[in-house]
Amino acid sequence: MHPVFLAPGSAATVPIWFVNASNWREVRARLDRGACAFAEASGFEPAAGRHAFLPGADGALAGVLFGEEDDGKPRDPFLAGKLAGVLPRGAYRFANPPHDARLAALGFGLGAYRFTRYGKSRTELRLEPPALNDIDDLSRIVEAVYLARDLINTPANDLGPDELAGAARKLAALHGAEVRVIAGGDLLEQNFPLIHAVGCAAERAPCLIDLAWGDAGARKVTLVGKGVCFDSGGLDIKADNAMLLMKKDMGGAASALALAHMIMDRKLDVRLRVLIPAVENAISGAAFRPLDVYCSRKGLRVEVGNTDAEGRLILADALALADEEAPEVLICMGTLTGAARVALGPDLPAFYTDDDALAADVARHARAENDPLWRLPLWRPYDQMLDSKVADMSNVATGGFAGSIICALFLNRFVTAARAWLHFDIYAWTPAAKSGRPEGGECQAARALYALLTERYG
């Protein structure tokens, strides 16, 4: 179990009371008279997100009041995640049920995350979860999200392609999976020209990470995650403010590894494959240039309209490899376009698929798991905007319109055999702390996809 969760029935836990205007009188009747008096004297009101500490007769912390929304459809199912930012170290339990006990416990666990690699301390919080069917599932989800956040938050000087491959190897060792890494010049020899072109300017060699797990005869589920460990923009260099957060440009890879951990730990009945093209988009004499033309693994010739649209190039070769096996489900995840952020903001990733039933299932699980996602259309009339005068296609469109859709249409050209394809244009970052989501790297789409795959293959 993840250390944030205690076994049920643990001793010496501090009760957390969820209160609102409707149940405040009932909760007060169950509290010690002195505690009630203290709460009133301190001006506590049962408003959403408000809290108060209740002292015991010996001066120790005897309880916590926490205000929740007053209706049955709260706007923030992770509101209890705010507690992780205000509670002193210790062990806690829910004294009465919140609106959604599972999401409240999950929000608490996710809110307790802190990035501690460089010496920052973590407040040791523990929670005895409410009576749920599968406490272990909460633990594996929290572990997976922490894994992704740690990877995304690690700066590029400590997380390049080789270190990302090391993280995949560590995860594989935990679950008995196999990992193969194709690096440097071997990428050209084994026909991954786009991955090599994007990454060859950096001192750190590009690579393709290939993880496989599960019964070879089981139904194939393949995850492809963008692993740009730092993105300068290449010769089409980014402005300083656009480059500042580019350590997070491997957020698709991190989220794919998080999802892989959940799948393998749950032992879903699938043949899992995870493909991560890992590069640094750097600038040197070896850098790929605007209007260079490369023949991709699939045989499509791609003209480089902009070197800062590198993520779709490396994903194209990885998707072509994945598609050769004709998986039942092929999932692509990457931090790809500012256009998706302009349209939907940082908290609501766009996703694409031609499968309406699959899209409905994704949306349903996204709502249930509080892992927001929004479908955008693969609008085929825009496909012509990728036309090139000298090659089969360009990696960008002229005019600047519909950037996220154009990227999805580009990637879709490299998928022809998979039975179902899903593409997620994620942000992988929380700009300002929210309930259950501390500021910094964020794992997006993985929890909803895990619920979807568990429903299908559990």
C-alpha cells in the first residue's frame, strides 16, 4: 500500500468531520461540548473548503471540521484534497461520509504529494480510508500519479532520454516486464528516421523505449507517450517564456508509464506494450531544419514546416511501429499544442477518436474519476491543410488555425491497422494549486483510461 493510506481499523486516528449547512446541526450534536464552543468562538462556518481544528481536553488535536458543498453534485469532488495542505502530520479518518467517499479519499491522497527530490520535506499524512470495495486500487492510482508527477517535475539536467529509459526499466523490473531500448545511430538502422532527426542535435542520444508485459496471446493494448525531455523549439527556437516549462514536455511519456503501472499492478488481462520515443529537441550543427524532408518509418515523406512541432514527428514513428501489430486499442498521449490549451485551458485535455462508442466510454469514466477530458473532432476537411508541395505532407499547417486538430490529423495518418485509436493532447502541469492537484507536474488522462481498461479487461 502507498504510505498515505492506512489499513482499516488503525488505532489513534484523528476524525475529520465533513460539514455543510444541511448537516451542521447534526454533527454539532455528536461533538464534545467544549469542541463545539471552540469552533463557534473561532468563527467557523460550514462553508466549502473551510476548516477548523478541535482541541481535546489535554490540548492535543481531537478532530477536524471541514466544510463541503451543500448539494449532492459538488463542483469539486477532490475538495478534501485541500486538507493535505493544512493538516499537521498525523493519521486521520473520515468520521462521517462526504459526498463521494472514494473521490474524497483519492483527492486526499493526491493532495498529499510533494516533490522532494532536492530536499524539500513532505508532511507525513496518513489516512484510514472509508469502507470501500478496493482500497488497494486507491493505492495503485496514487502511486502511479506520484510516479508521473516526480518524472515531470524533475528538471532536464537530471532527466534526459537515458534517465527516462531508466525509469521504464525500474517499472518493468517491479512488474516482470521486458524493456528494449534502441538508441542513437541504431534508430536509423532500425528505421526510426523521425525520432533520430529530432534528437540527433543533442549531446544526449535519442532513443525508443519499448516495454512489453503480459500474455502474448492476450488482447493487445499499446500506449505511446511523447518523451521530449526538453524542448528548445529547435532552430525555430521558442521565446524564453514559452521555453520555461519545457522540462514537462515528456508529460505524455510520464502519464503513459503511470497508466502502465496501474495496468500491470492490477494484472489486467492484456498484452501491454508501451512505446516512448525519448529525445531532447536541441540546437547544434546537427539540428534538423525547416523545410527538411524525411521519409518516416511508415514510408510517408514529411516536410518539416516548423522544428517546434517535433512531438508529432517522434510520435509518428512510434505509432507506425505500434500499428504494425494491429493492437485492439492504441492510445497516444503527449504535450503537443498550445492550441488545445487556448481552447480548453490547462485542466481539460483534448482527446480524439473516430470511434463514437469509445469516446462516450472515455467521457463517462473521465467524469466518474474526476479526470477531466473533452473530445474534439478529427475534422477531415482540415486534412488538406497538411499538404506539402514537395512531400506527402507537412508537419504543420499554414494559417495557425485548429492547431490541435491538425496535429491529431497528422498523427492519424500513421495509424491504419489498429482496431481503435485514441489520442490525448495533454498539458501535464497544474499552474496553480487546486484540490488534490499541487502546483507542478500533473498526470492527466491516465486515471480515466485505467478505469476504461479495467472495465474492458478486468
